[in-house]
Amino acid sequence: MKKLFAEFFGTYWLVFGGCGSALFAAGIPNLGIGFAGVSLAFGLTVLTMAYAVGHISGGHFNPAVSFGLWAGGRFDAKDLVSYIVAQCVGAIAAAGTLFIIWSGKTGNVIDNSKAGAFASNGFDTFSPDGYSMMACFAAEFILTLFFLLVILGATDKFANGKFAGIAIGLALTLIHLISIPITNTSVNPARSLSQALFAGGTPLSQVWLFWVAPIAGAVVGGLIYKNLLQNHAPE
């Protein structure tokens, strides 16, 4: 249970910190943190919780990461469902908290006819900069694949594990710097589901892509690392 609580709190912090920065701090005139600030916020959530609870659960905070670690031989299949449930519950709880805070300001409404409603992800006209479904799928697939390569490499027994959290957090920052204009950045099905549930409408109907593409990319990344990159014995 401690592992599941760690995944719950880690995913809660990721959604609350990352999506919260997008909702509350990104667009304030003259003082807003913008895309770069939101990207850094997402990276910092993973970095901080990796060191806080990563030693308890492995610090997945993301169903795609759990699948990728399984494909890479680092995670037991029997724990997949429980981890993913804990991650999704944590993400939804964070989105609910964000909604309570968001609703506390007069004039704040979720307009699910526009891209990025309640920090949701989307494609076609619901992509922040109008990218097609195939372009968004490709971006999410490739970025999650490389995210898993970073995670597996940084946590390899032959790597310097003390700096793994920094590498992983910076990788997520870079991923957001690349893809916020494309999909509003997912690479995390739990994060996508939580925001889409509150946005409803088209963002919710498009959430399938943000499960399929990241999980597929993560599995391929896990297999690539396991079969092509991993050292199985010291040279």
C-alpha cells in the first residue's frame, strides 16, 4: 500500500503543480510564466517527487512510464493495474482540487469549445497551434519513447543514480518545451484523463489518443533500451 500511496501523491503533485501552473500562472499579463514556466513546473514536480517518494514506489507517476518500465524488464506486470489506478486517482483528485480553486474566481469558466480548456490535451482544432491528429500522435509517441530511454538510462544500475531525478525532471521539461504548442503536452495518460474529465466535450472524446500514443511510445522505448542499449554485465 505504501507504494500505491507514493504513486497517488506523486501523480497528484505532478498534475497539481504542472496543470496548476498552466491554469493560474501562465497567462497573467506582464508577470505570467508562459510556456517555458509551465514546462519547468512539470519538470520540477517530477524531480521533487522522484527524490521524495521515488525510493518507495520507483517514482512512475504516469501509466505510460509503468508500461515502459514493464517492457524494459524493470517492473512486474502483476503491479500494472494497481499502479495505474493509483496514478489516475491521484491525477483526478488533483484536477478536482484545481477545479475548486479555479471556480473561486469570478468569471472563471471552462470553455470546452477551445483548445487547452482546463489545461486539457487535444488535436486538430483542439491542438493549441492546430496540429493534425497524426502529427499529435507522432509527437506523443516519440516524446514518450525518448522519455523512457532517459528514465531507463538514468536509473540503470551502471548509471549514477543520485542524479536520476534531475535527468528525468529536465527531460520532462524539454518535452514540454517542444510539445505544448502541439498537444498541450501529455506523455502521461493519467494527466490527460484528469483534465479531460473536468473539461468534458471534445477534450474528453479525444483523450483516447493521449492513452494510446504515450503507452505505445513507452513500450517501444522500453524494448529499445532493454534489447539495444542496456549493458547486462560490466565491460
